[in-house]
Amino acid sequence: MRKWNFCAGPGAISEEVLEEVQSELLEYKNAGASIMEVSHRSKLYSAVADEAKQDLIEILNIPKNYDVLFLQGGATHQFSMVPYNFCHSSGEADYILSGTWSKKAISEASKIIKVNTIASSEAKNYSYAPDPKTWNLSESAAYVHYCPNETIQGVAIHDIPSVDKPIISDASSVILSEPLDVNKFSLIYAGAQKNIGPAGLTIVIIERDFMELGNQKIPNILKYSEHSIADSMLNTPPTFAWYMAGKVFKWIKKKGGLEFFKQQNHIKASKLYEYIDSSDFYSNKIDIENRSIMNVTFFLENDELDTSFLHQAEENGLLNLKGHRSVGGMRASIYNAMPLEGVEELINYMQYFESKNG
Ligand SMILES: Cc1ncc(COP(=O)(O)O)c(C=O)c1O
């Protein structure tokens, strides 16, 4: 029996999508084989790949001067691919440090480029995100990198920063949760395994003019422009994950697009934060204006009850609520595929647990 899955990633996938995939698993469209078993260069697969790309362009309203790439390597691979492509111009880039993932991005980029960490909330345990108004951009930076939603801490920068430099966003845990003005970015990347589909696929949305500035003296597999010329088929792409992402995009469209999910996601998060704030038993440590809509972190006042909370949660059909090992406490990841009903069940359980142990 399927249960409510609050995993931070790989995250929940809509049952509707899984059922459709199941129905096509053994044989895809009279091909005599599953979609996993056909060439990525076949007509059959090309149609799947093109349609997924077009649907993503439609959902996010991606302008024509951008390309969308379907790559491998996860968001982690982007931590080095970004600086490799853009290190040659000035040899410097500005990074914002607002949580564990931006710290990793900085650490990887530092091996390739001079990183200026121009704003940081590390000293306060990432309990807030540095306000873009305080970012002190370096004149010589080739780009500015930030993470709008830090999955581990549950801390977010909600407004798109307005800066005079190419801006690059690690949108892994927030992409497709609401409409996005792609025009404001030079490059957006995201690992698929939260709001897009299964792990193994990484989406890159890149402004074509910016892409052309890329370093030509790096291996093709690292070059955005080569992936773009090859329609993301420089080598064998993650065909099954790409096909499944296409199914998720159709599901998003059917539900009413990103406006629908924005509304639903805000209702889900507000209800959960409201309950946490109303209770003395649970607390959230993030500044209100930086609270994540996707990853809600919370702590029990008495952490000796953590194990029992998690154990009973599982017994009540609520999975993967344990916070990241570096942070402790709890984390409920409430991506698009988590309906309001699942969040309401979580709140009911939290109330019940509080009534028994508070
Ligand atoms: C914001 C963010 N960036 C980067 C990563 C790393 O992604 P991957 O495991 O796809 O390399 C994650 C993974 O959870 C993430 O949440």
C-alpha cells in the first residue's frame, strides 16, 4: 500500500503518473518493446524527447532565446560544469552562501574559479537567507550563483534578485513549484528528483547568448554548447527518466499548470507552518520571510522524543520525516506530488503526538 511520502529527494511522484507509466511499461505504443529498450535516436524516442521539452517550455513559458538541456550527473555535476564553462572570462564569480547546497557549490567552484562569497548566513546556522539587497557584487565576477531553496535547512530566497550580472540558480528543490520569470536568469539548473521526475536527469535552462560565451577549451561532455547542438544527445541520455519527466509535465498541464501548483503549495506550507507556530511542542527555526514552501523543517522541544515521533509516524503511513543528519529534527518535503490531504494527515498526526506527549 502506498503511503504519504515526505522524502526530500528522490521525492514523491504522482500516482496518476506512475499508473500511466505502469500501463506502458511492457510495451510502448506497439513498439514491441518498452521505452527503455528503444534507441534514443529512433523516431519513436525522438517524439517522446521533443514533446517533453516542448511541454516544459510551455509550462515555464521559456523564451525562444533560451535552450533547455536534458543532462545527466545531477545538480552536483552542475557545481563544476558552471564554473568550467564560464571561468575563462574573468576567472572570478560571486556566490551566495545560504545553506548546505550552496556551500557545496562554492567548494566545487573554488577548484576551478576564484569564488567571492559575497553574502553568507553560515554564522547563524543558515536560519535566514542573505537579502539580495545586501549582496555586494564584485565588478569582475563572470556570474552570480545562488540557491533559491536550500533543501536541507528549508530556507528560501523567494524574490528573484535583481542584479547587473548573469545570474545562475540552483533551482533543484523549487523548480515547477510556481511560475518563474526565466528571463531574469542566464542559467537555471535542477536535479529532477523532486518536482520533475525520477533521479538521473538534470534540467538546464540556458540563455543562448550566455551559452555562447562558454569556454571552448573544455571537453565536449562539459560544454553546454555541445549538448545544445546535439539536442541533449551528445551521448546516450537518461531515456527513461526523460520519458517520465514528460509524463510529469503532462500531469502538471492537466492539473492547471504552475498557477495551480503555486496556490496549492502555498496553502500546504501555510497550514503546516501555522500549526507549528501555534504549538509549544514543535518549532521552526527559519526567519519567517525565508521559510521554504517545499521543505518544512521543524524540531520537537524535547528531542528525546524524535525516535518515537518518527516510528509512530511510519506506523501512521507518514514516511521520511527525519531531518537531514547535519541538521537533526524533522523535515517534511511537500513537493507538487504531495496533495493537501497528505499535509492535513501530517498535521493531524502531529496534534495527536503532541496530545499524548506534550
Ligand atoms: C538544492 C540542491 N542542490 C543540489 C543537490 C544535489 O543534487 P544531485 O544529488 O542531483 O547531485 C540537491 C539534492 O538534493 C539539492 O536539493
